[in-house]
Amino acid sequence: MPSLLGIDNGLTVTKAVIFDVDGSPLATARRRVPQSIPEPRRIERDMAGLWRATAEAIAEAVAACGRPASDIAAVAATAHGDGLYLLDGERQPLGPGILSLDSRAGATVRAWEQAGLFPDLLAATGQHPHVSAPSALLGWIHDHEPERFARIAHVLACKDWLRFCLTGTIGTDRTEASISFTDVRTQDYSPEALRLYGLAALTDALPPVAHSASIVGYVTAQAAALTGLAEGTPVAAGLHDVTASALGIGAHRPGVAGIVAGTYSINEVVTSEPAVDPGWFCRNAIEPGQWNAMSISPASAANYDWFLDTLCKDLQAEAAQTGGSAHEALGRRVEAALEKPSTLLFHPYLFGSPHGDAASGSFIGLRGWHDRSDMLRAVLEGIAFNHRSHVDALRAGFGIGAARLTGGISRNPVFVQLFADVLGLPVTVTATDEAAAWGAALCAGTAAGLYASVQDDPRDLDAASHTHDPDPGRRAAYDRRYRIYDRIVGALKPVWPEIEALDLEQMG
């Protein structure tokens, strides 16, 4: 009986999930992939170590699924977008991989903006560059590491590196190609974009582009020995994890906002026209003639994780001893906190924001009678408010009637209802623990001829989903709170650079 392997590589964990053709997970294995921070703003990881960890996860999943490896009809990977994975002329890693949390290229992006390039780049590529975009990172390497820049032979994304390790072939897919260097209208590589970025020397280093559900290679003997996969297993091109997550929860379709509450606040909608606006990135969708409008920032559930790790260690230790869940315990406390008035607001900019790299997180309205539950409520509201700022930008340009939510937060109904009330939209959660991996598996299954298209999801999504409708009273209250939250952002914008400068001052 055929099965499918979806690989999902995030910023800290790489996962291998084997699915039955009906979408049921048969086995899941994970490995942590350490990050390295050699200097402030530089966030990297070893490329060879990433492959080893992924190969180990695949081998564990293959051994645990209860079926022979030869049953796996095809493989596809998805991984974090943006960032940079470079190979030299010998197809060897050219330094560590750079993660999408990296912000070393802030000065590069500001220089492009000050030079007046942003309007031309928006018109050409459908987006402004940001600090972790391949364009910005390559610009930084050009200026600061010219010897490394001169040796660049292949510019890859994370999932493209994993594909290379599996097959020995080099390439990317349409969704990943459009992160920096494609013409927003033709959806093909743009010489004009490379010229504007000052990166024309890399024209031949950009990888060939294939459809996400195209077979682009086969598992090599070497990869088979490491992973337990059968040599010759077909490998599909795969796709960017933002798009994979939306596909995996049934949100990669017009009129539906796909929302991922993870490290990044990801909010997207599929369009049939290349709508260009500073409020979102206009990138390639999976199919030709479709685009994916994405409004994103590194300001979502990572703030919740920080709160748990920093202020709730006792609850985590208690849960570990009793076999309970710290998330459930906190959820009950937040539910109680939501029933009483609060002046407390939180801006979830601990790791980044939609307002530039100088913005920082803050509690506003904190009083002596507030406790940990009140603070966590504010953190969750702030996360939802940040998502709303992105969804509102998309609503200004597109008809959005509903939202589908995924990410760890989506497992708690209290938090999902909070999103529905803040967004003022019906929010649907699909029972898919590994949405991005399933999105990759849909590409693999389509490539193998098991599905007519990547939209041909065999699951009964209606039966596997639950929709939370906004409560009218709470929605009105959250509108008021959001307006205050947004006004505070405007008031803090001129102060954030001064606050950031304090980090450079030496006391004493």
C-alpha cells in the first residue's frame, strides 16, 4: 500500500512524517537542529548537521511506520523560507546556513531604501526587501565577505539543500523562487531585480525552477543508506513552508486567510492577479497564474514560548512530574483572566516586528494587582492583535470571508476563540498536527500520480475541522483594545531607536 514522506524543517526542529494516502500519519520523528549565534543579529546553523539530523529523523520514521520503505511512493520537503544556503563550485556548503531570524542585513536594507530603490523593487518583484530575505543577505555578503561572495555557485533555500542531499540535483520551486528575484507579473526570474539589488553577478547561481509537485530527482544510494529510504524513490520539488502550511489546512484558496501562529506571524491569501502593495509580499502561489499575498512578521507565538520559558518554569516542572500539560493549566488561567477587565496590553515584538528592527516588546498598563495570568492574557491578545494588523492589510485589498488557523496556539480552543473575536472572522482549525509536512506530502503524492492536483486533499476537511465564530460583544471590546494598542505603536515608533541605542551605552 503506498505511503508518502513529508519533511518539514523549521528553525529549531526538523521532522519526518510518513502519511498513508488518505492523509493519516503513520509515523513521525523529530530532531533538534542547534542554532549558532556567533555575533548579535547573526543566526546560523551547520548545513551538514542539518542534513544529518534530517536523515536520522527519516530513518526513525521509516523504521517506526510498520511498512517497508519501498511502499513510500514519493518524498517532498518544506522548510523555513527566506534565509540562505549557499554552495560553491564543488557543490559544498559555503559557510553555515543563515536562518530567517537573522537580521545582520539591516543596514543593507536601509541603504537600499535611502537610495530610493523601494518603489522600483516593489514594482518589479511585488515586495520590499527585508532583513532576512536572500537579496538582503546576499547584499550583505557582497559588502562584508567579498571572497565568499565570489565563490557562490548555487543560491538555495533550506528545503532545496535537503532536496540536494536526497537526490544530488539542484533546483527550487515556484514559491521559493519568488522570495526575492522573480518578476511579479511573469513569475520568472527578473534580470531587472538582480540589477536593482546590485547582484547581477549571481544570475547563473539562481537555481532552476520547477512546479512544487514535479519529480526533480530520485533518492541516491548514499542518501538511502543514511535514511533507510529505498534507492530510486521519487523526490518532488516541494515548497516554501508558509504555503505548505496553508495547503495542509485547506487554506490555499481564494477568499480564505491562511494564518500560521508560529515563530512568525504568517497571514496569506491566494489571488488570481498580481496585486502589489507595501502592506504585503506578492509572491508566486503553487500554480502558474496564481499569486500568494503574504503579510508577515517575526512576532507571533514565539512570544508565548518566551513567556512560558521565562516566567512559568514552575508550571512546566510540575507538568513534567505529573504528566500533565502546562499549556492546559495556563489556558484555564487565561480563560479566567479573560472574564475580568484589564488595562494591560502587550506588544509582541520580542524577536521582531512589522515596524522595523528597532521595535521592541513592551507591557503597557501594568499594575501591581496584575498577576501572571493577566500578563499571559495580554501576551496572547498582543499576538492576535499583531495578526490582525496583517489580516487588516490583506482585507484592504482582497475579499476575505473566513480564516484557517494552524500553529501550536491553535490546539487550545480558548486561544482560537480569541483569534476569532480579535479578527472578527470565523476561524477554522483543522485536525492536522503536521500541516506543513502534509502540504509537502500532497506535493509528493501529486508527483507520484496519486492525486489529481495538490488541492485534491483526500481528507474530509469538514469532518476534521471546527469553526469558532466571533462573539459580537467580545469583538466590539477587542476593537476598542486594538485601537489603543495600535495608537501606542504609533507613539513608540520615534522612541524605539533611542531605546535600542541604550544597548550601546556603558554604565559606570
